[in-house]
Amino acid sequence: MNESWLLYFFPLVSVVVCNVVYHLLSRKIPSGVNPFAGLIITYAVACVFSIIMFFMTCRRDITQEISKLNIYSILMGFAVVGIEGGFLMMYRNGWEVSKGSLVANILLAVVLAFIGFLFLKEEVTVKKMIGIALCVGGVIFVNLG
């Protein structure tokens, strides 16, 4: 197997597999528990796992690496809590795991496509516009029934 192929597809497989596990597990958090109490434990585990992964993948000093970071890592923390808290609350308020994730991710893709076109100067093609229209249509159809 070509190493570049593995480096290209492994992250995608990781994102898909971990997202499936994430969504299935998020439905199992007891409904009587404040969703943010659950996220405290989730992030404590994520922090420990991140530290372990840092030392497995990097030979540099962790404080030196952290000193290179900027405000965007902090802002990402707020965004991640919003994402995960949002999904937990969606599921608690009746969204099906198949429908909630599908609708959220399609809408995310559509919004990011427009941001890419408007602010990042990404190419606008007829195929992309048709794809966006199909996605929007799909969100409408998924929510009709």
C-alpha cells in the first residue's frame, strides 16, 4: 500500500468512525444529567488522551509547543463545546441519530461552501451549485417525513 494513500485516507476513516461512535455514545448519556456535566468528563478523558498522543507523536517539549499556539485554539474550545452540547441537546429533544447528524452536517457543508465562495475565493462551479441545491433539497425531504 502506498504511504501517501494511507496518509490521505486514514484521517477520513478516523473522522467517520469516531463520529459514528460519538453520535451513538452521545445518545447513551443519561437524560437526567446536565449535558455539560457529561462534557466535563468527556474533555477530561480527551485531555489525558491528547497528552498521551502528544508524547507518542512528538519529541519536542510540550510547553514549547503550547507557547506556539494562538487565540484560535482557545476559540476552537468554545466551538467544540457548542458542537457537542448542541448535539446532546438535539438528541434529548427528539432528533433521531440518523436525521440529526445528517441535517446538521449537510447544513454545515452548505454554509462552508458559501463561506469558501464568498471569503476564501474558492471556485464556484455549476457542479458545486447543483450539489448544494441537492443538499438543500435533501434536508427538506428528510424533514418532511
